[in-house]
Amino acid sequence: MTFFTTDTETIVKPTVEDGDHDRFSHYVKKDEILPSTIEGTPVKALCGKVWVPTRDPKRYPVCPTCKEIMESLSND
Ligand SMILES: [Zn+2]
């Protein structure tokens, strides 16, 4: 797995979804990633997207909505 740690306790969680054109890396809060990794529970991205990150992450472009929110948080 590949994680990108940021100053705002948020990471990028690359994900692949079958039959979904929305193939992006989404920003997800660390405190949501941990229980998901352990228990397999869904995570919620900054953009509001919810999914269970079970597949091997690959390189995808960062979700534009997540990126926008992330940048606004960084400027805070
Ligand atoms: Zn997103």
C-alpha cells in the first residue's frame, strides 16, 4: 500500500473500483483509515465518497474535489 502523509492528518488512499469511471485517489482522514484497515469498514473521503478500500492501490490522479478541499484546509 502507498500512503502520502500530509501536515493535516490526512492521507491519499488510492483505490480501484470495478465498473466505475471514477478512478481517483481520494483523501481520507487517518482516523478513518485505521479501523478500515483492521475491520474492513468503509471509509469516507473528503469529497464525501464512501467505499471499502480492499483492492491493491495503483497510481491514479487525485480526485479533483478532494484536492480542492485539501488545499483549502492547507491554507487554514
Ligand atoms: Zn474524492
